Amino acid sequence: MTRGNIAAKLAQIQEHWSPRLLARVNDTDIRIVKIKGEFVWHHHEAEDELFLVLEGRLLMQFRDREEWVEAGEYILVPRGVEHRPVAPEEVHLLLVEPASTVNTGDVRNERTIEVVEAI
């Protein structure tokens, strides 16, 4: 059995765009991350992603529209859909995605994190 406090775990994270493993449920990762600014346009061939906003206000950009996601709300991005998370102010997120998910999807650059560090 594992038990923890999400706010306390988030308080340990200093950098933005560096998702950390909170828990693994079978083959699904529960990750937490702090973000600020714009991420890269990308998509995931085989993975759906769920973004749950814990604190702040997330703008999820798609090529054909934008969606604002408020604290307490979530957005599910289906596999294959190009998207870009944007956070004008710091946002705290809980991510639910397959353990195989690379944060930048089909793009490889300085923000790519292959292995998510547990916190």
C-alpha cells in the first residue's frame, strides 16, 4: 500500500516541465508536474493523455482550437492529436498516461524526458 500527499510532493518540485512519477497503477503512470510558459507542439502515436489541473489555469492549444482548463477540471487528449500545453502563470498538473509515454511525444529536444523520476 502507498499513501501520500500530492501538495507536499508538488512542493518538492522546483523546475517546470519536469514530470515526476507519483504512482504506477498497473501499466499507467500517475505523474505530477509544474509548468509555466509554452511547451512544444507534439502528439503521441499510441497514448492518450489526461491532464488534471490541480492549481492554476491551463490553456491547451490544438491546431484548430484552444481550450481553457480551470483548477479542478481535466482534459483528455486522444492519441494522435497534436497539442501544446501553455501556462501563462504557473500551473500544477496531475497527468494520467501509459508508463511508456514520453513527455514530448513525437518530438525530441531539450525538454524531452525519457525516464520519469519518482518523487
